[in-house]
Amino acid sequence: MKNKLILLTIPLVLLILCGVGALVIMDYTPSESMYLKHIEMAEKYINNNDYDKAIEYFKKAIDEDKSKEDPYIKLAQIYYARNDFDSLMDILNLGIKNTDSDKMKNTLAYYISLKDSQSATTYSDEDSVNSQQINYNLLNIFNSYTYDKYSHNYAMSSEQTLNGKYTVRYLNLNAQFVYYNTDENKKVIETSSQKPNKNATPNEIILDDAKELFTDINNVNFDYLKRLGAVNINKPFDRSISSYIMFFTLNSCDIKIACDESGNIDFSNNYNVIIPHSVVELNNFQKVKGKIIDSKSGESINNAQISVRKGKSNNDGTVFKNISVTNADYQIELDKGDYTFEVSAENYETGYFDVTVTENNDVEMDIKLQKSAGAIVITVTPNSSSTQGKYAEIHCVVTGYGYVGKTKVYNNPIIESNGKTIAKYEETGSAQVITVYDKNTMLDFHFHGSCSAEDYKVNIKFEGAGEENLIVPTEPFSYISDYAYLSAFYISNGNISYIDPKVKRL
């Protein structure tokens, strides 16, 4: 008979000893987002007992982020349950190589000790597996679901708020889910809605019938729980219910169930409390909100983009959040700290704004952008039969930024500063185009000698302010050096301020 797997049992001893860190849910990079999707799919397949698919998706998660410990440990649990120690050793050794984590090293040592002592329990008969199995499908839901995930996957049947506690029930889940703030975590219940934070884990889950936790309710006692891989097993007397309770940790949940003095679970009492280990850290997010407006007219600016970086005056660091604003009003949730907002919109200068978020205080800030001065577009094309198919050697010196263009000795296709494009050079068909994105800047346009002894037409467009056409002549200059050049014209504050006498104006 095909073996049936028992997952997340004895290995959980190690997870408890090593400490299971809370997962911080924030905004993610594409790679981080894909990693989480693979983990979610893997856990879904575990819940459906499709372990081959679970293995596939845990491995995909590792491909996305080799530094995370969780997929290595989950794969080890599956291989352990399958009694596949070769694969178990391979995946944990890979985890040690990729993470250099003490937890991974301890995990490997733990499994080696199990193998050496032959203390791992292997079941070969499906019925005997069932007789030893706890309801892992249920516990897997309890240890991984947040309020938002419950609400998304299950229809609510009732809810109640009383004495600061929010209690909710869902169809097809025979339990009460209780949420409340604690001294350690005051963000479980949101002040505005009096409902749980979407990322909150229930403080307590109370089953309508404690028997639902087990597939076999006969002789559930200390030894039974130990075989399942439970840890921290103890049997205190609880005066509030006048009964002993069996307390144990299993599958990332602390579980309390009424028992008799001998430690046998007393299902007739039905007292039970399941406390999931928090799956996320509830950050103290505050809202930063306001309008994006024109700095002079005060009119709303639509279709803007906000890029958020951590730290003040961080104009070119790593962006960890991008927001598209379609109707001028923006709102961003951020944890307390300092940030730099880079805000851009068509026909406006990119602006940089420092923002400080403090605990328990939203930030209201209108963002004001200045109209862009417009661009200068310089297009150079052949103007005689002898220049057809020949690119001129040209470059443009932009005051304060450097040069852009292409010659034998200079080749720089783009000028950037603080993440902003200042100027760029492009070749399109027979045309060469230099675009300078601020027409109020100063620039000096050069032709170099080796290709300039032919006619070239120069078209200069000032966005919103007309254009000029020039001809660079065939005869007036020749050079012995590749570094020599003709300063054909200067542009200053949106106007041509100088043209070399050899250059013709059309």
C-alpha cells in the first residue's frame, strides 16, 4: 500500500529550538514577489497532499532567492517523511552553501542524529499512518493565514466586537477566530475600522469540537503527541477551567487542550485554544497623502509617477516602492523613518522631496512640480550626394554636465545625473539626433574635422519656441588632428547665441 506522508512533525522541534522569525510583509521587488508566489503554491500543494508539486515549487522559490531558509527546511521535511535521506542531505547541504545559516547547520545535524539513532518513525501502512496523524490540513491553514487571507478564501458567517476583542466565524471552518491588541503588538486591531489589520494573525483560535484536530481520538496523550513531533509538552492545572490542560507546540502553533490528571486528552471537556505563531510583523504603517500640483498655477497634475527611496536626499539609490498617480491625489503607506520621493510627470521637471514618517501620525503633503523648460532637439542629416551614408563626427558640450555625441575620439551616447537624463545621442536612418532636455541650459555644438568637410544640414528645434536650420559648408576647414573641431554654434537659455561665420543660416 502506498505510503502516506506525515509532514511538519519531528522537524518542528528544530524550528522551535532555532526560533522561527516573523515574516515582514512590505512591498516587494519582482523577484521577491515571485518567491512568495512559489511558496504560496508549494503550501497549497502540501494542503492538497500533492508533494511532488510542492517540491517543484519550493525549488522554484530557491531559484528566485537562494538566501531564504524556509524552502530548504520544508523540502527536508518532505524528504524526511518519504524516508529519502539522500535528497534530504543534498538539499540541506545546498542550503548551508547558499545561506551559511546556523539554523541550516543545526537542521542538518538534527536529521543526522535522527538517522544515526534510528529514532525516526516510518510507517509503511496507510491505516497505521492515519491512526497517528493529526489534522495537518487544518493546522497548515491556522499557521499561515492572516485576516486578509481568511476573508478572501472563506465567507464570513458572523462577527462581533466586545471589550476590545474582535471575534469572527467563517463558513466551513468550525471555529472562532479572536483578534485583540496586546502590549507587545498594538496594531492587531485598526483604530479607524475596529477590525483586524489585514496582515494580522488571530491571537486565539477556538475549535467548536477539539476532536477536529485529530484523525484518531483514541489514547491521545503525552506519548501520542511526542510521536507526532510536538515539543514543549507540559500539563499545568488551569484554575480558570478547573482542569488540567495539555500544552504543546506543533506545526507553528501553540495548542492547549483539556486533559485529565494522567495526561489523557479529555474531549468531553472540549476546552481548546490554538495560538498560531505570527506569520507577519505588523509594521507601524502611516499614510503619506496629498495632491500633486503645478507649482505656479496650483492646478492638479495627473498621470504622475512617485518613486520612493529610503533615507533623506537619496536621489539615486535603490527604489523600493513605485506609485502611479492618475488623478493628482496620492496616498502611500510607509513605516516610520526618512524617505526621498522622486516625482515625475510629462512636461514637468522631476522633483525630489524629503519625507519623515513618525509613529502614529499620518503625513499630509502636497507635491509641487515646476513646468519643464522644454527640450532642444538637434538633427544632423547629409545635405549633398557626397555625404550620403556618412555620419558626421559631432558632439555637444552641455555646460555643467559634460559632452554627448560620437566622434573618433569621443563616444558618449547619454548624460545622466541623479537618475535623470540630461541629454542623449541617437542614430536614426541617415539622421543623427542629439536631444538636450532643458532648453534653458548652455551648450556648444562641435563638428570634428575628418567628416566635416562635406555639407551637412542641422535642424535645431526648441520645444514650444520654433526652430532654426543651418548648413555646415564643404570647404572652410580641414584638420590634421582628430581632436580638432569647429564650434558650429552656441545655445544659451533657449536661443542661438553664436554661429561660426563659416556656417550658413537658412
